[in-house]
Amino acid sequence: MNTRNNTLNMPMLGFGTLIPDAATTISATKHALAAGFRHFDAAERYRNETEVGIALQEGIAGGIKREDIFVTTKLWNTNHQPERVEAAFEASLKRLQLTYIDLYLIHTPFAFQPGDEQDPRDADGNIIYDSSTSLLDTWKAMENLVDGGNCRAIGLSDVNIEQLKEIYESARIKPAVIQVEAHPYLPETELLDYCKEKGIIFLAFAPLGHGIRPGLLENPVITGIASRVEKTAAQVLLAWAVQRGTALLTTPKTAERAKENFDISPLPEDAMEEINAIETRQRYNHVVKTGSPGFIPQGS
């Protein structure tokens, strides 16, 4: 079921590299490669691009072709200023030890005060924003990266439908991908429909509810289907995501979990309908409201 998107040739099953520990980043990325993952999602903000690059280079040295690996990374909020975009991109490229990036995303639609401090705050602990830089200003600088040739595609992350429409309607180079939280408790159906209409890939993060318990993995509808189709709850959730037309990111830390997350198969139509009928609504990451990442400890 690991299909690739025809537009970007992006594998629909992706490995997310938001892992706090450096050694675990390397081992988990290598396990993901061994399990069959070929889409890797990194970010300047995760502070582990170097470790992701080490693991990917080992995979390439071991015989995996670079062109078979799809690498995404992201521009952080403190580099939204147009004059800072290219340098931030080049720094990510260097840390990842690559000559090109398949997809570069604006990590959130919020511009922070520029500088080396990723989480700039005032004396009261409030984030310091840069109101002089618009999302469109940053997007135009992103378009220039594509013109340069070593950035194959660009997109947005943590946006709502209004922000996406604003960029899509104004952009010279249209967003190829948006990455947002999505799962049965947060299906983002309107946003998904807009993406399908415009040919934008919808890339879901936290498809398992970020593993928060109790949560999606214990939902009786999900566990009931899992028992019926002889798959795990995680495999059911991932299959649902792909079947409804989204790409997804998951972050297995062990070889066994990587194999499990990669081994998904289509669900029967009645199972899809059951999941779509779940009425619980919950967002796990509130980064969309502030630009401050909900899954990354502040000051880390």
C-alpha cells in the first residue's frame, strides 16, 4: 500500500524525525530505511538534521539510490525574513549532507524575531513576533529557492484553509504540499477537499494521535476494526489516512515498530465508514495558534 504520489513522486508513507535524542534519531532513521521507508521529514527546529543526514548517508552508501529517497525539511520561524531564507536552506542542506532537498516547507505561518534563538521571548515569557514580515514575503523567497534548482518543491505546514488559499492564489509557484495534524479526531475534511481540488498533497502528521494515551489507539471503533481485520490499531489508523487520500508521517523508534507501521493494507469500506463516523474532536498540537511547537519542549 506504499504508493507514491504521481506529482512529486513522494512516498505516501513518511518517517517523521521529531526525536529529541541524537543517538535514537540515527538508529530510528536506519530502522525506518531497513523497513522500507523512503520519505524522511526533517526540520531545522528539530535540531537533529545532522543525525538524520548521517543515517541517510549510511543508507546511500549501503546501496539505496539518492533518487529513491524523498527528503523534506523546514524553514523555522526565526528565518522567515526573505533575506534569511536562502542561508537557512543552505544550512539545512549542509547538515543533511545532501546536494538537493525534495521538499522545503515553511514550518509554521508565524514569523518570529530573526536571530539564532529559535524561541525568542520577552521578559514576560511571550513569543516575540515579527509583524513586518508576511507569509507571502517568505513564500516569494521560497520560490527563488526552486528557481535555484537544488530545492525541488515547496510547501506549507501548520496552516489553515484561509492561509493556504491566500498563498495559493498569490503564488507564482503553487504549494506542492501542506503538512498538518490530521487523524480521525481531527479529519480536516474541508482542507483535504481543497487540496484534492487544487492538486496539493495533504501530508498528515500525528496520524496516531501522537501516541497520547488514552487516545486514538484505544478508541473502541479502532480496536474493534483492528481485531476484525487482524491488524494493530496503529496499522488501522495509518491505512485510514492513506485510503482517504493523504500522505502521512509516523515516527517509530524501533525496528519492530518501523516494520509494523510500514506494513499496512486496505481497509474494507464499512471500516472506513465506521472511522469516518467517529464524533470525537481533538487537536493535540496547538502550534497553529501561536507558531510555538506543541510537541517540542520550549527552550530545547
